[in-house]
Amino acid sequence: MAVVTKRVYEKPAKDDGARILVDRPWPRGLSKQSASIDAWLRDLAPSNELRKWFHSHPAAWAGFRKQYLKELGADAAPQALQKLYELAEKNLQLTLLFASKDENHNNAVILKDLLNGARKPPTGTGPASAGAGRSRQAKRLARIR
């Protein structure tokens, strides 16, 4: 399965496969018909607060990526992420659509990495989480003593 990212404003191509919009707001000035999308997974988009923060701090890509991966483990995002994985299994080609002018630094790039086997978003459970909890507890106990 091939996964590509593409600006939603670009004309649809025959080799796009399933076209998935992964932004929360609908792209300005674009009709739903001309967008030619197969699914709109708005719950996969970063929160408005994170999106606005990154827009004003474009050099902080690593921080945005880390926070966005955290958001993918919370609220409605896991269900939308599961739907994305299901769409990826059903289609030979998947095109993740985004509205950002920066084609290399946006949430679709991070989702593409996840689909291609990169680290999955944290769930707040597991050995790393348990270790972090023990570390915080030890620090609290040290302050009390």
C-alpha cells in the first residue's frame, strides 16, 4: 500500500486512490465536489490550539509532532485513526489531503509516517507510562522526606 500526501487544492488524479481529508476545518474556497474526497477524518486533525500554536511557531516542528502524537492518543482520535488504518488496508493507494501551504510540515506527513510503520501515538499505558509514574512518585516522596 502506498501512502502519499497532497494539498487538497491540487486537482484530483486518477492514481490518487482513496482521498482522505485530515484537516478539521473545511478548506477555504473549495467545494466538496471539486475536492473529490472519499472520507473526511476531522478527528485526526490537531486541536485548534495546537494548530494555531504551530502556525505562529513554524520552526518548532519537533514540538508540534510530539504534541500531535499525544493528541492522537486522546478523545475521538483513536477511533478515527483506526478508520484510517482500515482504509489503508482496503486500498492500494491512499492520498492524505491537507490545506497547509507547508507541504513538508503538517499533520498529514505525521499520519503518513504512522501508516508507513513509524512510532504509534502514546496511549498512556504500558511500561514507559508505568516507569514515568514511578519516577514522579519517587520525586514526590523525596520532597516529603
